[in-house]
Amino acid sequence: MVEYDPREGELKVNDTTEEEIWKLKKALDILFSMLQRGNNLADIQRTANRLSKQVEYPFTFNVMEEEE
């Protein structure tokens, strides 16, 4: 997990746990199978949004924009 503390101005990086890795692999498996079956793009987007909440993966694109 990656956390940003604006007071310190540094990224804190923790190792990804096995459970987090398993959740990510399962989410990717669901999305790839939907793509292979040719599901509707709206259905894939809806599923991706639902999975992103379940996975709770930390996205750091906002942190990178602030640093530049």
C-alpha cells in the first residue's frame, strides 16, 4: 500500500499482502474473461467500478501530479 503524507512530502510504501494480491488477480481474471467473451463495454465498466471498490487498490496518479 502506498500512502502520501503532505507534511512530510514523502511516499510511505508498505508491502502488498498475499490477500491483496489474490484480490487483484481475481479482479483481473473477471475483467479478462468478460473481454474474451465480448461483453458490452458498459457492462465491463460497471464491473470494473464495482471491483475497484472491492479491491481497494491505492492509485497514486494524484500524488504524482502534485509532485511535478
